[in-house]
Amino acid sequence: MSPVAEDTIVSYVNASVQDFLVEDVRIVLKQSPLVRPQTTGGMPMRVRVSAAGRLGWVGDGEYRYDPVDSRGNAWPSMPLRWAHIADEAAGVHPWDSAIINWYDEDASLGWHQDKGEQDQSLPIVTISLGDAASWAIRRDADSPITRTKLGSGAVTLLAGETRGHYHTIERIIPEPLFSPLKTRGRISITIRVAG
């Protein structure tokens, strides 16, 4: 049976919590500013990235989890609020990485699987903030694609059957009335056990 994108949305955080999450992101980015990663082919990606936790994601022509950012500094600590939301969505795990993606209003993220973690059976939780996004998943290249809209505050879970599925953010959908941001765009906070 093919996965249904809508079924990966497990909860929503309310507007006041979203405001706190945005402030958490600002604090993290003061310590480790956003960078634009490069694909394995050397092309700049359409999102900008930072992280918090023991390990962050680095894309500098190769993809890996690393204990230091692009400037050689340790990543900021993961806010406890983020780990608590992940615990509520997926059960308690030793979360060690929270990747922050910033999507400008014309950004997207191509089809991919999350395969860089040491234990690929452990769940991945993502919190969406700001403008909405078109979220799509499929089992493999030959499977049907299902889509749904991720609004601000949506918490998605890739676990069990969907953990290894391909997924993408196809486009950003303007929703300024529901956004806790002061500008157009989207933030995702993706929490996982990478090491």
C-alpha cells in the first residue's frame, strides 16, 4: 500500500508555541548562521541550512553529519522545546540533531531519502513554521505520489513504513495570515537521531 502524505502529519503546535519556536531558531542562528549547501555535483541548493544538537548536517559537495559547522564551531545546543515536541510525536529518543532549513518564497527541496543516519530505523520529526508548503511522498520512483499542504505548526513524522520513503518540498504556498514570521518564507526544524 502506498503512503499517504496527509497521514504523516501527526499534530500541530499552536500559534503561541510557534512564536517561541521562531525565537529559538533566531537564537540558534546567531550562533551558527545559515549557509547555502552544495549538492554532490557542486551546485548550490535552493535552501539555506543550519543546525542544533550534537551533530549537524553539512553539504559541501558531500553530505554528512558533523559535530562542527562550516566555521569549525560546535553546533548550538538543541532547545529542549524541540526535543519535547519530537518526544510527543515519536516517543522518547536520544535526539542529537535538529536541522534548520530556511526556504525563501521560491525555494524547494528535491526528492530524497534520509539515509545518512547510523540507525535508519529511528523516526524523523519535522516542525513547519511560516508559509505553507506542498509536501509529497512516495515509496520509490515507480510508486504513486501523494501530496498534502503543510501549514505553519504542522508536525510530520517519518517512521516505520514511511521512514525510508522518498519525499520533497515541491513549492512554498503563501499564507501570511497564519505565519509567525515577519517575512515570506518557511522554516523547517527536522529532529532526528543522526549518530
